[in-house]
Amino acid sequence: MEPSELIKLAGGCKRVAEAVGLKSHSTVLGWKTIPPHHCPTIEAVFDIPREELRPDLFARTPATEVAR
């Protein structure tokens, strides 16, 4: 997922920044990719699976498919 898609789904870059504990929304605007260390928090807050956020790093498994 591109950061712009995340921003749209989350309701704005300010909401993403607040969720992951950043002081400035401009940091989120500068993301080229979603930082992997923020994926668990984004998943928990916005209910977007980390496998969708960074499919290059997190693979879907049968267990994650059943859990969803």
C-alpha cells in the first residue's frame, strides 16, 4: 500500500501521525513507503492488515486469512 492510500483510508495524515506517536503530520507526508515499525500500530488502530500495508515484508499465511 502506498502512504497516500493509507492517509486516505485513515482520514488524513494528522490522524496517522497521532496514531503512531509522531509530533508532526508532515513526517507522514514525506513517507515514500510505510515504515515497518509503524505497521503493528497502524494495523491495531485502523484495522488495516500489515500484510496490506507492506506486502513486501509481511506475507499472508493461511492462519492470517482465517483470523480475518
